[in-house]
Amino acid sequence: MTRPVPFSEPPYLCGLPSPYYSSSHKAWQKACREFIDNNLTQHVMDWEREEAVPEHVFQNFAKANLLLASLPAPLPAVWLKKLGVNDILGVVKVEEWDSMHSLIFGDEMLRSGLHGPPSSLTTGISFGVPPILKFGSQDLQERYLPDLLLGKKRICIAITEPDAGSDVANIQTMATKTPDGKHYVVNGTKKWITNGIWSSYATMAVRTGGPGPMGLSLLLVPLLNEPGVEMRPIKVSGHRTSGTTFITLDDVKVPVENLIGEEGQGMKYIMTNFNHERLSIAVGSTRSARVALSAAFEYCLQREAFGKPLIEQPVVRHRLAKCGAMLEAQWAWIEQFAYQMTKLKKEEADTELGGLTALAKAQAGIVLDECARCAVLLFGGNGFTVTGKGEISERIYRDVPGVRIPGGSEDVMLDLAVRQLVKNFRSNTKKLERPKGSSKL
């Protein structure tokens, strides 16, 4: 077995022992890598330059049922079997899928280091479908899930607005019931919506009540070719192939049956959904950091300056060492998260890991920023050039804000993490207190 460039692969793929990966996980990794390499990774740089991913790529992933791998574990096995989907790539039965399989998929999808093309395929189904599965009525699921799960129709998650990003409780898009009570009329705007431009539907946060979090609901809103809906692409500094979209809604009529769950429970549903989104971002950005750092490491082994390879310079080794320590610590933490989720019930995981998931997402962005910046500096002029030897570092560095801001911006995540930890601590401590008036004995 050829030894990979340092930091280029997780330790378990370098022949080192790990307690986390079963034979099922290892078989999945091999099959997953082969499919993704052939259908995505080897083409990513070309598509990034063209700023477009061909439509057939989404169809290839849909036909292989590989889009389903981006859903939170466990997979909706009952629904999938009803649709004739019994396994993923002939390797993992849908009822045996766990969070470690999800971790491997997220890691493999980012082996190019670039977020745009993978995001163009999976962001919509990954974050837009789970609220329908968890909270949608049977009727809603019957009408929409078959096409969405099989990739016949596309969906997005539409939370963010021009004036409400991490401040979800401040969402202003209104959904007002018609006098006959049969429809909601939706008015407002959504901004920075990934995959929106291709989506037939959006799982959308709307205001059905008064101000604040209790006035929010989730609604499945038709988009493509729908009267009153206007969508246009937004050009952002990185993630340029992910379909970032501005959506305007002008008197859009939506059947009341498209309400996801109950009115006024939208904030609760959104917060539950965020845990999966944030952990997914953390996994992908950690692999992206790995690509940036290992590319720089390989370059330093080859590039000569001052009469010797760059790797012989102590200051260069120091940079690589600092970033390598951050990277491997982050990956070990993410592996731990995934493993813990295989052992905890969903409710337990949301409570015990919710704040820590926010922290892991924030830290993943910090690690990516450090590794990407290190790569650009070590590539020198090549790292500042959009083509050539340092192109990968330049492009990854442009992607960094697209990790640190979406899914909850970094400072908000850091604060949320500590607030959640304090809340859990006080709650658990209170359970240990004696009731007032009880005996001290």
C-alpha cells in the first residue's frame, strides 16, 4: 500500500486502527469513493472554472440513489422500501445505515476540496426533505416524498432573508390565510438560498403569527413556474456552482395542506434541522481543510528555494505542524460526534449534542480558514493565482466564507454553543436539588 501524502487522508484510511469503522463502513467507503471519483471528483475543477455543473450529474446521483446518503441517519427505510430502494450502491441496506456511513459520504463528497459542485447536488434534499419526513402530515408526504426521494424533483431549504440570517426569529416573509381558509398567501423575499434556482419546491420559514419565534411556521412552497415566484442567481465569492439564489414571492398561493407540522412550531423544527446541517458542514469543511493542507505539504516537498526544498525550512514545517494538529484534532472530534449519534436516540442527541454541534461547525470553519491560508502562503505567488500549481489553494480559500457564514455564522455559533451548555448544566443540576422543605437526612 502506497503511503499517502501526510494529512491527505483520515488516519483510518492510512492503515491505522480505529474503533469506529465496521466492515460495512469500510465496504461503503470503497464503493462510495469509486462512484464519486468517477462521477464528480475528477471533473470538479473543470466545472468550477465553467461555474456550472451539468444536469446529468444530478441525474446520475439520483439514479444511483446516492442523493439519499445526504439525509440524516437513520434513513427513512419504510418510505424507501415502498419506493423500491433497498440499498445504497448495493453495499449498505437502507435499514442498516447509520451516522458513520453519513460521515464517510460527506467526507468523500469533498475530496476535491471544493464545496460548490457537491453542494449543487445534495444541499436541497439534505436539508429540505428532513422536516417533511419528521413533521409533515401523511398526506403531505404521500404527495411530495416519492418525487423528492427519487430525485425526480428538486427542493431547497429557504430560511435566510436579506435582513434575517442567523437571527431566524426575525424572519419577515408573511403567510396569510385566505378568507375561505384554503390557502396561505405568501409575500416576502429569501436570499442566499442554495439550490433554489433549480428547485420545484422550498421548505420555507414563514411568519403565520405575531413577532418573535412563536409566530414562525414551515410551509412547503412551490417555486418553479409558480405564479408570483421570481428567482435569480446570486454570484458569490466561492461555492459558485451551488445555485445560490434570490427568491421573491408576490402573492404566492399555497394550499393550507402544505403546512409542515403545526402553525407556530416553525422555530422548533428549524432548530432541530440545523443540527444535521451544521454537522454536515463540519464534515465537508474538515475534508476541504485536509485537501488544502496536503496539497501545500506536497508542494513544499518539491519546491526549492534558497538552494533546498521548502520542507527543509523550519518556519515552513512549523506552519504545517500547527495546521496539521488543528486538522487531526477536528477530524477526531467529528468522528466522535458521528459515533455518539449511532448510540443516542434522536431526542438525546439533539439535547446533548446540539450546542456542541454548533461549536464543531464553528471550529471546522476556523480550521479550514487556518489550513487554507497556510496553503496559500506556502504556495506563494502560485497560491494567489487562479490557474496553475496553486489553483486548488486559491479556490479553497475563496470557499472559506461559505463555510463560516451559512448554517449559522461563526460568532453566533460560538455563543449558541455556550448558552446551550449552560442551559443543559443548569437543567441537570436542578434535577439533583432536594425539593423545598424536604429533610436534609
